[in-house]
Amino acid sequence: MEKASLHSAAEPVVTTDLRDGFGTGGQWSGNENRDIPGSLGFLERLEEWEHSQPCISENKESAARTWLKEGDERSKGTNKGGIGAHWCYQSQKYEQLHCEGPRQWHLTYAACKEKKQSPINIVTKTVVHDKSLKPLNFEGYDVKGSSKWKIENNGHTVKVTLSTSPKIGGGGLERKYKAIEFHFHWGVQGVQQYHPGSEHSIDGEKQAMELHIVHIREDLSDITEAKKNADGVAVLAFFIKAEEENKNYATLIKELENVNYNGQTAKMDPLPLSSLLPREEDLERYYRYVGSLTTPDCHEGVIWTVFEKPIELSSSQIAQFSTVRFGEKNSTYMVENFRPAQFLNERKVYWSSASILLPTAKVLMSVLALTYILSSLFQ
């Protein structure tokens, strides 16, 4: 059945009543300001309700009011059934109507509404060149450990917990950090093209996937302890682009069939972490900013390093990630498991010294091209 719209002119009673009730002093007024923690703007909430419905019931007004009332109870902590306590991605809301999508995470996790959130869109013309951002030092990244890795489907992503602790240092970091796990974010295959699912973007351009390698300060025991320190967590982010097949990912991708459903885990042979990344000489160009974890609890104080050079996988390899599911058998396929870009606010994004020549070369090429075009026009 084709989904009807609450904004349709054919349903003036529903749209007028609901908008009047929320926006002009009606019975739910006072909860319409999207900037008040614990609430969503009423138009935004109506739109979210529409998108959560596979079809519209006959009693549209009653259904909409019930959904929005549950949202109010959720924000006040009065919803006794625990509805909405589970966070999810927007792509899950078609099946799990009451889970909290990204725009609702702050209802349960207040930090998700703070001012230093991730991911972000990196605007290259506003980045600040920082000469201290030399190439990172990778220790143990080229070592294949003897203990197996744990790969798991945690209901939000495919996560690999490491059995050894490769480290990073230098590159403007004041401490050394040890890797504890890595995970992925990806998009969805459309009718004609793949809709990208990277969390970060550069000048508005996203890539098919994104790999995050999570590190904690080397003197700390775990992520819980790391969150207690302002500089406790550092994440390396790598874009993944659809190109040629990457044989170094064959082992990992093969393991996806063993973690099809939420809660499934498996042991896999370890790999040198470096084998999953671009060549080290291609990792000298990167962006640095302070942000947050991109999933609840949205902990802030994370040092982000976003590399320009993408990892390359084939389209079929990328598609394999979408064969796992968010839940159990017959649940929604795990697709579009990314958080939308967050506002930069007053933060600055810094740019490594190794990439200082890149924009200059771009500008030079643009000037030469423009000169050529203009000279052709006036000949």
C-alpha cells in the first residue's frame, strides 16, 4: 500500500488539528522547541511518525496522537513499558517503531545533544593547516598476533575486538594510544547505485563505507576508564571506496556469514592491521578534530583522525556487509548504520602538514584550466 502523507491537502483536519495542538498553544504546546533537551520539534516529530509507518491506518489522527504522546512520555521518563529505551538507526525504525533514532538519542543520552559531536562534514576551504601534524607512528600494526580475534554482530555494526594492542603515536598526539577494536559503517544498495554510508564526508561527499579503529590511552585499562579522561579516546577513520577487489579483506568478509544475527560471535584468524589499510606512505594526509563517539552514549573528548586516502573494496565485497541483520532471523538487513553529520559549532578542523601542497596544486590546475578556456573564447 502506498503510504499517505500527513501533509496531504486531502487530509486538512488531521494536519490542522495536530499542528494547532503542538504549535499554537494547544494541549501539547511547550514541547515543540527542537532545541529543548528531551523534546523534538513537532513538525519534525510528525515527519518522523510518517516515515515510521509502512502504511497509514484509517484513524490517522488517533494513531499520530498516540505515537507523539508516547514520545512525550519517553522524554519525561513516564513510559512504563520501556518503549524507546533501545537506540537505533533511522533505517531500523520501519520495523522497530518505538526505538530511538538518531534525532532522539538525546532523550536517553544527554551528551548526544552537546556541541562537540561526531561525525562532521569536513569543509576543506575552512580547515586550519597545523605543522605539528606529522605522519603518525604505527607500532605493531604490521604484526600478525597469535591469538584469534573476536568478531561480533552487536545489533548496530560488525565489530572486531583485537587480541593484541597495536599502538599509534606522534602526529600531534601527546600520548600513545592502543587499539582495542574496529568496526564499520555502511550504506545500502539502491535500484541503480549504491547509496553511500560513511559517517564523515569531505566537502559534502560521502564514500560507500567507513572503518573506525578505536584506541584508548596506553596507560588505561578499557574504554570505560578511557571515558573518564579528557584525552582518553582516539579514533582513526578511513573511508572505504568501491574500486577493485581487496584480497586482504577476504578472511574478514568470509566471517560475516558467522555473525548474521544480533548477538552472534565468532573467532577469526588475526591479521596485521596494516593489511586492512592503505599503504603507510598514503597515510600522511589527514584531518584532525575533537569530537565524540558516533553512537550512544555520544561521549565527547574523542580525538579524531580522518584520513584522505580511502581503502578500496569491490562492490561485491561492500555488498556482503549488508547481508547481516540488525536483529534475529527475518529481521531488517543491517543497512545505513551511520549517524548523520553533526554541526561543527565553534570547533576547528586541522589539516596535516603533509597535505599542504594538495590544495595549492588544485588551485593551480583550476587557474590553468580557466586561462585556457578564456583564451579559447577570445581567439
